Amino acid sequence: MTTTLTRLRMATQKSGRLAEASERLLKDAGIKIRSSKGQLTARATNFPLDLMLVRDDDIPTLVGDGVCDLGIVGQNVLEEYRLDPANEDVDVLCRLGFGGCSLRFAAPADEAFELANLEGTRIATSYPLLTRKFLEDNGIQAEVVTMHGAVELAPRLGIADYVCDLVSTGQTLEANGLKPVHTILESESVLIRTRADIGSEKSDRADALTTRIDGVIATAE
Ligand code: ATP
Ligand code: ZN
């Protein structure tokens, strides 16, 4: 008998760039998900697994706090979370081969950029901890302005001189008169697992699911 207590909980993105690929990965791992539109959870019908469909930013916290046992999230979001010492760390089980992007500084398209140009400027980003760490590691003093969206607009709006933002094709930057100049993090999606004690039954199930997912990744390579 499967009780709710022993069903695994996995946090995945509800909608966005990782949502479809996460669902596809589980499907390829042989997991059948009964999803209904607009729901915040989805149930697997052939494995003791429930999905919590949430914003990607909440995934490390849900897994770190042990509310969910597993999660699928970008390394960018995970590394930002990890830089806050108040957060509970999680284990990274494997890279998933999708959601590739990089966190980069971008400068006005016509600027002859070098890192020293950042000194004394304002930099807009959705990743303040990663950006500050990079600046600190490189001995650069600059002000970091946190924005939760439309970061590439910041220079045009006069809010910042530079941005540090996620880039995959560079088209959004280009459309805003910017060019990527320096990468601070290469990212892809990863499978994460809580460090909280989840008991042996759930732990065995998490191992079994991870093995299946590993199998899918191995054949895709
Ligand atoms: P949510 O509503 O879940 O908070 P979001 O708008 O923050 O969604 P998405 O744009 O769907 O997030 O991106 C989710 C993840 O996809 C990113 O955190 C990153 O890991 C990855 N990603 C891949 N390419 C890009 C890109 N070009 N821009 C932004 N994120 C990308
Ligand atoms: Zn998000």
C-alpha cells in the first residue's frame, strides 16, 4: 500500500523554460503523470511520486527545507540560493542536459569593454549574490541593483550602467543595444535532493527514480 507519507515529492517548474523538458524527462523515465490544467500538483499513476508545480525560484528552498524530496532547477537559481548562508544546502544528483544558458555581464554594444570598466558603476541583475561574489573575487567595487525582470532595460532607463543577466542566444541583449562581455556562470538544469532525513522507504524510492533518470540522461548523451 502506498501511503501519502511515503510518496515522493518532486518540485518542478510550473510553466516556463524548464517545465516541458522536466515533464519530458519524467516521461522518458517511464513515469506517467496525471496532470490537469492549472493544478499546483500532479500525480504519477505508476510510481509513488507527486509533483509540486512551482516557480523555479522556490525550488531550492522547497527541497532544502525538506518540503520536497527532489527538484529540477537551473544551476543559476541553485548557486544564487547556495550563496545565502541562511539556506539549507541540497545535494546535486546529476546534470540533466537541458535549460543551458550562461550568466553574463553585458555592456553597451559600442563599448570597448574590459572588467576594470565595472569599477564604480551600477550593475543591474536578478542574481545579486552571484554578481557580488564575482565582483568581490575580482577586487571590483560596484553597486549591484536587484531587478526581478526586464534587466536588459536598466541601462536604457538610466538605472544601471551594466547588466549581469542570463543569456542563451544573446538576441534580447542585442535588441536592447547590449552585448555579452564576460561570463560568470555556465548553467544547465540539475536534479537536486534534500539533505533532510526522509526515511529508508522514501530514500529507496528516490534512489530508484534517480537511477531511471540517470538512464535517460546516459542514453541521450
Ligand atoms: P518562474 O515563473 O518559474 O519564476 P522564470 O521567468 O524565472 O520562471 P524562465 O524564463 O522560465 O524562468 O527560466 C527558467 C530557467 O531556464 C532559468 O532559471 C535558466 O536556468 C533557464 N534558461 C535557459 N535559457 C534561458 C534564457 N535565455 N533566459 C533565462 N533563463 C534561461
Ligand atoms: Zn523564476
